[in-house]
Amino acid sequence: MKEDQEFTEASPEPFFFPGGSVGILLVHGFTGSPSEMRPMGQWLAQQGYTVAGPLLAGHGTSPLDMERTSWRDWVASARDAARKLRERSSRIVAAGLSMGGALSLYLGSGVAGVVVDAVISMCAPIYLQDRRAHLARFVAPIHRFHRDGSAGYPPEIRRYLAGYDITPTRCVGELMTLIRRTKRLLPGVRVPTLVLQARRDRTVRPKSARYIYARVGTSDKALLWYEQSGHILTVDRDREAVWRDVLEWLRGHDLAP
């Protein structure tokens, strides 16, 4: 049986799997949901970790709800989830996919007021493939929404997704603000950091990973590449390798459950 065979149910609901004293926070991406993190979370829980997958503000309901949120709301969601996880864990790791990776780096800098012991960034954005994103705040007043969701992914990936197919244009501008602020905070990330990047990423330009790796303040860092996967690295073809690599890295940093 493959490791991920049972992990196929898509749901936007947050998840929590109790386990050992090391907690793993798994933060989903922009317009996504905990569904894209759940298979990895279930697998890590099987290895003995306590795992939390929060639902970020404005996600998991409707694009109209998301349109009313800002980057500060997403930071607050990740921060609050990290604090709850810290209450029942001796050490916590902030891990995230895409925007969730940026939020994990944000938490890792310490400015959000919560202490994390390590950071795992997966396909986090510094440079986006669609350079029109920089124009979002100017376009939003006349073009509130655009279609940009899971329809472009093959069925074997879509079965794990429960995000939006419609994106609020204003929120793209908020994402760009979060990216700019996270870039400035990278030198303040002084905890062990693992950077993972898919070579076939059509959302984030892969050179984002090299930027993050070069600029995080810690000397305890690693950068791993995955040749067969696209942006949603946690559920794509390399997913089992990703999970195993994360586990090996955690164990190598005295973060076994």
C-alpha cells in the first residue's frame, strides 16, 4: 500500500491530530484550504507528531468573504494557530505551502509575537510567474474577481483540493504586500529553516527558493528541489519524497516526536 493511499478526501475544514510533544503547524496557500495540507498532516501524525492545519481568514467559505480580508488577517490566523499549538507542545515547527510558506517565514522572524523552533517553507512566493500581480491593486476597483483555481490541475491533484476557483483581485494586492514584508523579515529568521521548491511550479518562479535560502538569517538551512511536481508540492507526484525528506530533516534537528 502506498503511504498516501487513504488520504484522498478534500475538505476545507481545519484539522488537528494530537500526538507527541513536537507540534507541526501546516499552513495552506492563497485561496486554498487545509485540504492541500491534510495528507501530509495525517502522515506526520502517524509518525507521532501533533499536527495542526488552520483555516486562514477568508478562506474555506466564499471569495466574497476573502475579499474582506487583508494580509494582516492571514498573519493573525497563522499566529493564533501557532499559539494554540505552543500551549500543548514543547517545541513547534511552522511549515507552509505557497503563501503558507511565506507566513511560516513571517512567524519564524519572531515579529508576530510567537516563538517557533524551526521553519519549513514549501514553494513560497517571492517572484510570481504572473507578473501582472503587481498591478492588482490598480485593477481591483474595476475587475473585482478573476478565475484562477484548481481547474488547471490534473484529477489526481484536484481530488485533494478544496479551495476557490475565483480569486478576489484586491487580495492579490494583499498577497504582494505580504511578500514584500516577508522579504524584509528574512534576515531575522534565525531558527533552522528548510526550503523546498518544485521545479515545475507554474505559480511561483522557482528562483524564489534561492532568494529565500540566500537571505534567511540562520546558517542552519537547507534547500531541496523536486523535479516531478508543480506548485502544490504537498500532494503532487513527489509528495511522498517531500514527506520523508521533511521527517528526516526534523529528526536531524532533534525535532523527533
